[in-house]
Amino acid sequence: MWGSLRNLFVLLFLLTLVPTVSPAQTSEGSVTPPEIKVTILGSGAGPPVRLDRYGPSILVEAGSETLLFDCGRGALIRMTQAGVPLEKITKLFLTHLHSDHIVDIPDLLLTPWSGRTARSVPLEVWGPTGTSAMMGHLQKAFEFDIHVRRDLDEKFSPDGIRVVSHDIKEGTVYEKNGVRVTAFTVDHGPVKPAFGFRIDYAGRSLALSGDTRPSQNLLKFSKGVDVIIHEAVDPDVFRRATTHHTAAQAESIIAHHTTPEQAGEIFTKLEPKLAVFSHAAGGEEMLSKTRKTYSGPLVMGEDLMVLVIGTGVEVRRPGLEHRK
């Protein structure tokens, strides 16, 4: 009996000498590299309603920062499907003020504020000239609802329904907790200003084109990024599919965007670890045309696709990831 106890005490003593490895370390003791997680909430193009592709919206998670870029139709539905707590979204960046990129902002303003785990800090919004005025008008439009829920009935947080707006210019527009967001102007025809964004975190980087035709400024600011998410319009597909534009309107829309071949030339110059199409009117035909000018890694974005930017880039197709 005493021999067994003695052996047990010896074993316990030896275990105290074994070094432990924290979850943030590999078996060799090196720290797990930080990552940027990107969720394409909506990959659709234009105002028309589609049930398979919701309006343009991209969620970026880097370190402790959670940032939303554009807020098109169905953004909150997709966030809920992805398991993202809505009250966690307190920072919104807008590429431009076309309706398909902003139409779900009222939902983002009101819904996360009015729940059991409600937003209790202001919603902060960065966007082109006109953003502050738009957000002020939205609060006026929902003045009755805000007054009742804040002051008379549920008594939701007064801070949670406040908005802090920034009309931005090109340059660094946000920097906190190691995450830097840089806005750069792009060429969206008469829609001025229109912006793309670059996100940098711990040596990882991502560029979002916004809506643009080929832009030298995009090339300048996107140099060296790991991933670029770019818009595109396949003119042939668009002309065949459009039913609510005149021929002149269709050609005008095409002229404000990037063709697959032009996007391929951009990707070839940038040499990213991965190029992704989103807000792109076209499918396999578009990818085939892009291959005329680009031979690198390329995927067609879809709603709820997740990109994990680490030492490489992992692509998780919708339905393959279940967040807790």
C-alpha cells in the first residue's frame, strides 16, 4: 500500500515539472499567428432583389475589432445566420451612398439596440460626404420609435441609439488595437466621392474595392495585400439579364464598373494570395473571362463565405462553419 502511495506522489511531482502549452501556442512553443477573419455577408450586385445573393456587406474581424463594411439588403439576416451577435456591430464603414450599399442601415441602427443584450454604445459610422447628414435624417425618420422605446416604454439605453458620424477623406480613418483602416478614393463614374478600404492587422492585409471601374489609386493603396475583394460586371451577362433598364442605362452602368478582363489585369499587378469577386454580376462565365488576364488564385464570393487570412488564406464555403 505504502509503495503504491509513494509511486503516486512521485508521479504527481514529475507532472509539476512538465511545461504547459497555452492554447495560443504551438507544440514548439511559438505563438499562433494572428488572423483576419472576413465574412461576405452579401455578395449581390445592384438594387434588384435576389434571394440567393443579398446586398453588399462584408464583416471583418481582426483581434478585438469587429468592423462592418457597407450594409446592403439582408445584412442583419446574414449576420444572424452566421451567429454574429448583432449588438457587437458598432462600427460601420461605407464605400459610397448608393442605396444597395446602405439600405439595411435602419435595421442596424434600431434592431441591435432593442433586445435583451442590446447595444449600449453609440453606432459609429464612417463614409463619404453626406454620411453625417444621412444618419441624422434616419434618426429623425424613426424619431417616434426611438422616443417611445428610449423614454416611455422599454427604457433602452440612450447611448445605444446615438450615432457618431464621420464624413471621411482619403487616408487612415480608423486605428485601434493594432487594426488600421485606410480609405482610398476609387472611380465610380459620377458617384463622387466613392471609396475602397484597406484593412491591416498584425502583418495581414485585405483590400475592398468598393464600386469602381479600373483605378490606379486602388492599385497604389492595395499593393502587397494578402486578399483583394473586387467588384465586377460581365457586360455580356448584364445585357442579357437586365429587364428594367433601357439599353442606354445598361451601358452607363457597365461603364461605371470593372469588366472581368480588367479585374484580371488588376489582380495580375497586385499578385495577392487570393482574389475574390463580390458584388459581381456573373458566375463561371466571369471567372473564365478573368482567366484571360489572370492565372493566380481566384474565387467567386458568395453569401456567408468566410476567408481566414493567416500565413495562408483559408476559404470556408457556406454551411461548412458553425459558429458558437
